Amino acid sequence: MSDVWNRSARTTADEGFVNVRFPYENGRIFAFAVLQEFDQSDRFIQDIMADLDARHSLSSADRSLALDVAAGIVRRSRTLDEVIQSRITRPRHKVEPDLWRVLRIGAYQLLFSRTPDHAAVDSTVDLCRLLDRPRWTGFVNGVLRGIGRLLTDEPATGPAATSLPTSNKHWRSLNEPVLPDPQSQRMQYFADAFSLPQSLAQRWTSRLSEADLIAACFHTIDPPATSLRVNSLRADRDTVLQSLIDAGCKASAGTLLCSIQLDQSPRLETLPGFADGLWCVQDEAAMSASLLLAPQPGESILDFCAAPGGKTTHLAELSGDKATIVACDVANGRLQRIRENAARLQLTSIQPMVIPKDGRDLPVGPFDAVLVDVPCSNTGVLNRRPEARWRFDQVALEELVVLQTRLLIQACELVRPGGRVVYSTCSMEPEENRGVVDTVLRAFKDFRLDREILHRPGQPADGAYQALLIRSA
């Protein structure tokens, strides 16, 4: 299989192309339409879903099914394709792109969802008819039943050619070897079993311990957890937690004093406390960046790459909403999300500011503290961004490192003597993390690395890196 995640299989306007009509009759048709648009446009899954969702009305159950299937297929496409290909004799390029998309929908439900096997097969065959492709039904039925015969109810204990990782550190035994042998083809096994591009699988298998590797890989395929950060200026965690539990949410205290973990992902805007600004959504690893900067009342603080504003509003809360926080980004539309979040959380110390992409016309310093949360490869949050894994490559990584280095240099130039800078990524790649920090420290002799934190994916939150740099007084 190509390491470019089958980009050659993008849908083209041939006789097999399905024109999906409105209104959607169920979640599977919605998922098909989302995946078709994704393959044609390369837009983000969430953006496509939001656009299509606004043009029709599905039940919450069908919408949840569509999101699970569409995001799950993008996340596990390499594994799905390996399993599907093992059940058919014709090569991938001989199968119509839309037909392969239907096979992925059925295979995903068989392998990774809670849909009963018979329902997964029957509903996918029905999907062919709903898409006005009855000639596909026999082929789809045969392939999916073949996949069903491959599955067992026996758990597995770890990597093997007959061991399929599902979710939450669970493995499922297969009746025959479909995946590479992890003893002789370790990198290829983790690429195929966990749906990683080979370049990323090579990096991780070469430097991570077995335990860290497995934890990181499972984190990339698990549905993202929902973590809430309680607005300490308006509520305390115990009160918010109890109100969520009283409303029927499966919620528990997080590992940080301000965090709450949700065991489900309901419509957040309907939960108690949302409209009143008592909490916002933020992963615990992301919370760590603002905690490391430790903003104080009265300080002048720059949030250099601020949108969508989770860290910005956290800085405001930690400083008692009594600092001056300049929140920068390159697009006013992105800054609008910060304004909306700040208004809902009733924070007044944030000053959004548009800056040009070329790095000129930056806010006038010096600042007491700067947070620079840079654009990155997102390898620590592949669970949240299903598309990011397929956009990872060495050339893009090198370009990001150049940008990250420039941003950190500019941040250091804007902080006063005795001030501090926190450099933050959601990447696990050394070049983007300590590599950038070391490059800048060699250029700025009056800075020192005070502390760095590496959050490994799945232990227990998202993957991230943060470094605290202190400038000499």
C-alpha cells in the first residue's frame, strides 16, 4: 500500500461517482457524504460535518453515528484498507472509489464500532440501494461477510499478525494473520495496525520504549476524551462537577484541580454551566502551558498564537482577570472565537490583535511574560485531528521547524529582562520541541531553560511539550 494513504484513490467524476441527494435518510448516508467531500476537498472532517449539518435535520443518534463513522474511517483508514484488501482478489485500483468508501463504512462498523455484525452488514448493503447502486450489493455483502468470518470474540494480549488493536488498550484476535509480523516487521506492523504513515511509524518505533509506543499508538486511535476547565473566577470544581452529575452526565474529577473529565460527548452547549461561563473545554496537557507561565495580576502578557483562545482565557483566569493580555493571531475570524469565549467566561483583560503572517508590526513590548503556542505537526493530538496523521511528512516538518524557530525568537525579543517565555507545542517530535529550544538558546545567551515538560500521549492526556525560558535580569 502506498504510504500516502491512498491519495490515488480520490474520487473522480467517473461512471461510479455517487451524487448524494438531500435530505439524508440516516447517519450512514451522512457519513458517506462527509467522506466523499473529504476525499474531494481535503477539508477538515469537523468543518465538512458542520456545513452539511446546517443543511439538513438528522436525529442526534444519526448525527453521532455519522461523526463516529466518518472520523473513525479517516483515523483507521490504513487498517481498514489492509483488512478489506485481504478479503478480495482484485487490486484496490480496480474498485470504484465510492464502492471502496462503502466497504470502509461496513468494515469500520464490523471492526471498531458497537454495531452488531449482522446489522453492520445489512445496513451497509442497504446503503448501496439508498445510493442507487444495487449492483454493488452482492459484492459488498460477500466482502463484509468475509471480514466477519475473520473476527473472533477472543481477546489478544499484544502485537501479533493476528492481533488487531481496537480501542482503550484492547486487542482483538483474528482467525488468520492479516497484519505484518511485529517481530520481523515491527515498523510496518505499527503503521498498518494503528493507521500511521510509515514516516511517523518509523520515528516512533525507533525511539520509543514498547510501553510508550503502545500507549502513544492507542491514543491516536481512541476517540478523544472531553476535558473541562472550570473557570476559577466564577465557580469551584466540586460545585460544577455535582451539577453535571445531577444533569445525568458521566463526569469525574480530573488530575488537575481545575479539570473535569466527561466519559461521554454530549452537546456541550446544553450542559449546566456552559451559558453561564462556568467552564470551557480544554485538555489537561493544554492547561499545563498556562500553569507553567504562571501569570500574575498586573502583568503585561502576550499570547503570541492565541486562537481559538483556550490558553488565553486560562491566562486571564489564573491572573484573576487583572493582567493585560494581548492575544494575537493572523486572522480576525480566528480572533472572533477568542472574543466569544472571553465574553461567555466574563473575562475583560484580553485584548485581541491581528498580526500579519510575515511577522512584522508585532505588538509593542516589552512584556512580562509571553506564551508562544506554535503551529506544529499535531502528532500529540492525532486522536482529535484525524486528518493530521496523513499530512505528516519530513518536508512539512522541516518547514514547521523554521516557522517555530522564528516565532520563538520573536517571543524572546518581546520579553523584558527578568521576564519569561513558555514555548508550547502539541507535537511529540524532538525537532519541534527541544530542537527548537536549543537553537534559540544558542542565539540568545541571556536566556536559560528553567523547566520543560513532555506530556506523552495517553499518559493520561494528550501529547504536548512545554518549555519555560527565563531571561536574565
